[in-house]
Amino acid sequence: MIKNYFITAFRNFKRNKSYTLLNTMGLTVGIGACFLIFLIIQFESSFDNFHPKKNSIYRIG
């Protein structure tokens, strides 16, 4: 059953090359953007972790 799904999907990919390429590029950009946002949030959250009272530190300005 799964083999049939893969064969059907491959045939559709061959027929609609531009549509497949556009969807693949959009998925790649979306995953890359999510990964970049995750890295930025992780970088910004990693400051001042060495202080014993890090929850009491506030940023002014």
C-alpha cells in the first residue's frame, strides 16, 4: 500500500515539476526561518546565566 503511494507521488512530481520545485523551495525557506528564529532566541536567552540571582536582573534602556 505504501509502495503505491510513493509511486503515485513520484509520478505527480514528474508531471508538475515547477509546482513541486516551488513547494519544496517554500518548505525549505520556512524551515530555515524557523531554525534561524530558534537560534536567535537561544542566543538572546543565554546571557547572564552565571549570576546566582539571574531572575532578579533587569534590563533598563
